[in-house]
Amino acid sequence: MTIVISEKITILKKLIFPINRFNFNTDKDLEITNKNFGLIAWLKSIDNNFIDWHLLRWCCSRRDADDDLRNQLMHNLRGVKDSEVIDYLLAYKEHQVSDVMTAYNNHVCEAAILESYRPFSTSLQKREVN
């Protein structure tokens, strides 16, 4: 069974995929729904209060795969310098961090922890208003 692009776009609309941000002219264009930058755009359209962090934004940006050192840095940690891991965790932005755990705890975990508490704080705020 073949589904035409217009039907697929209708389905994506129902799933709250941000179709207006991308061009869908061919089936190949629909592959964007499996790309990191398409997935983060989708997540943000589902929950516009979603809190992201630098590393997530960098991983989900449109960049050349050669720029992504994940396999080298994160899967083959032998011989990797701390400074390289810190640069990766901080999404290659300017920083003064010199300790891997500080970079991880303060710049990666902090955002994830804040995001995990958000549904509870929203629930509490609703209770206080009522």
C-alpha cells in the first residue's frame, strides 16, 4: 500500500510534527522525521516548555557528521584527553571548565534534572492557583 506525501503530511500534522519548518516535496524529504534536528523540533512542538541544553542543541543541529566525535570520544574513551571530553559535553562553546565531572554535572545533568522536575512544578502551580 502506497501512501502519498499529502497523506503523510496529514498524519504528521496530527502528531504535532512542525511541518511548516521543513519542505516535504518527496519521500526522501520525510526522512527528516528521523534526523536529530527534526526530532528536537518535534519535541519542542509537542512541549514548548521543554528545557534543552547546549550539548543536546549541538547534537541536534544541522552539522556535518565529520564534526561529531561521539564515537571517538564517548565510545572509545581510551586515550581521550579530559579537555576533549569537556569540549564535547559543553558542545564546543567557550568555557573555563577544567574538570569532566563539573562539566557533566553542571551543564548536562542540571538541564536534564530541571526538565525532569518540570511536570511536578507545573502540577504544584496548578494546585496553588485553584
